[in-house]
Amino acid sequence: MNKKIFFVILYLYTLVFSVLKSIRFPNSWAEAHWMLDYRFGFIKRGLAGEILGFFVEKNESVIVWVSGVILGILYPLLLLVAIKQTLSSKGNGLYTGMFYIIFFLSQYLVYSAHLIGYLDHIIFLLGIFIVQLILKRKILLPSILLSIGMVIHEISFFLILPVSVFALIVSGVQKNNPVLKDRLFRKSAIFLILPMITVIGISLYEEIYGKESYFYLFNYLKNIQFIGERVAGSVASAYTEKLSYYFAEESPHLFQRLFISTCTILCGVPLLFLCFILYKRFYKKIGTYLFFIALVVIFFPLLLNAIAWDTYRIWSFPYMIMFIVFGILNDQWKDDEIKLNKISVSETIVFFISILLVGVGPNILMDDEVERFSFLERVIGLLPIFLMMFYYYKSLNKNILRP
């Protein structure tokens, strides 16, 4: 079998398996975000709805179509990147394949389908584009786009800003001598000026004037037939409540959510194994400091647990950041996998445990919904993946797969 066809089938199957667990239409919370804009003055997260309203009359069917198109762009893009990175790896691509299998089975893919319509997807698409521009030595345009991302949703500060700085650092180091020099930090500071002014400005505006918009937003949303009063109140509060209020409410739970929650096992173990793959692939090339920065960037989104309650959604974010970080490093040092042609028994065991945690482990969905597949169906659904990986491992010594 052709190697490219093999990985297309493998990655596509894992992606579809994850998406089918939870795919649905956008919920009222997501739809409310798209219905809000600047009709009552400036509000955070209002830019996406303002842009949509400029082109079309906003209604439920339009939001469903737009949400579907966004995922219709995101999923093929993830597949194309994974296939390209796997095939470009000089060597057998074994660790790269393991990395992407866990990613496509991960909670991020499950929640991306379940939370269709959320602005997170736009932020990640924008982030991928920003990183690509940075790797091409662009500074001004990515800085402007990141600032726009902050206006679309302030979550960009946790998701896109750190990985953008990481891409900026990687793009400025020498491939054979990745030393962090002062000029890299100066470039990073210049890049961050506009985004930081934007996010600080939005935060200060909300602290001072945010509550003034609550009743306007609430009354507007509750009169929209497909939103409802309960969701209208919740969304209006999310748009106008002070950040300091959320921090006071949620930060006492940060330690528990990070270290002694269900997500610590279901998400933490697979994420640590993916970090181990990063270490195996790139540590000798990039050194301690750059590897440490990569880890900080990957797990930085977990700080959202200090200001938000949706822990399962937050724990899914590091998978996507890991995806972007892996792509950045693999573009620079893809030849490092030549020497990694075997995996140990212990690595194999942890790999299969990680697959079971992401593929079979339960995901707590929003709106009291449950996953579409039963426990037994999830186990059966993983069998083709195990068989294909076993076939691929055997093929490495028998040259069954053609380049």
C-alpha cells in the first residue's frame, strides 16, 4: 500500500471517529455570540457578529451554515498538516504517526465538534495563519491579526499569543545552534506591543464600563426566538462581568482542576506522552531552554481554569497548542526522526494507554448531552486503529508500504 494513502485513511478514520461522538448543531450559547455586535456600543467578543451582520442578515440558519463552514475548513486543514508533516519526516515517521493518532482521538476533536459555533475555532484558524506568517519572517501583519483575535475573543491571550511568540523565537534561531539571543526578545517585545495594548484596553474597559451594557444585551437576546431568557442572561453576564469577579470566583479551584481532577488523568497522561514524543524528536536539537518554553506554551491555556468553570473544554486546548508547536518544530528539524526507528515496550504500553484514555475515556459534554457511542462501541471503534498501527509497525521491517 502507498504510505500516503495509508496515513490518509488512518488519520481520517480517527478524526471521523472522534467527531461522530459528539457532533451536533450549534447550541443557544454559541448562537448568542454570533447575534451580538456593536449595535449598543463597543463590547468584547462583538467583532465576529459585527462582521457577519455586515454581509448577511443574521438568523439561526445562517449561524448553522457559518459554523459548519468553519469546521469544514478546520478539519481538512488539520488533516493536511498532519499528513504533510508525517510524510515529510525523514525516516519511518513512527513517532510522528503516534503523535497525530493521539491528537485526532483527543478531547480537542471531540469538543470541537460538540462546541460547533464557538469562537474558539476562529481563534485557532487565525492562530495557525499567524504562525505561518511569523515563520515566513513577518512581524507587523501577524501582530495586527493577533490584536484582531483579541477583539474577537480575549481567549486569544491564552491560546494564540504564547504560541505566536514561540514561533517568533524558533524562526529567529539558527537551526544548528538554537541559542536564545537578545535580539529575539526585542523582536518579541515589538510583536507584542499592539496585542498587549488591545487586551489590556479591553480588560480595563470591561472593569469600568462593562456592566452598563448588561440590560441592553439581555433584553436584545431574550427577544430572539432561538436564544431564550436563561441563555440570554448567562451570555449577557459573560460579556459584561468584570474579569476580577471571575477570578475571585474560580481561582480557588485552580489547584484541584489542574492536579486532582478527572481531566488530570484523562487528558494529562496523553498530553505528557505527547510531550515525551516532543522530547524524543527535538530535545537534542533545540536544547533545554527552547524545550522548556515549548512546554510552558503548551500548558499555558490551563491557566484559564482560574477564571472559567468549563474544565473539560479548557483541558482540550493544550492538544491544539501541542499540534501547532509540533508543526513549528517539525518544519525546522524534521530530519531528527531518522534515528528513531524503534520504540521500546514501555513506550508502546504508554501509547496504548493514551489511546484508551482519549478514545474510550468519557467526555463530559455541555447541555446534559452524552457521547453518541457506548463504552463497548468506543472499544470496537478503536480496533481498526490498533490493527492499522500493528500493520504499519510490521511493515517497517518488511517494506510493505511504498513511499
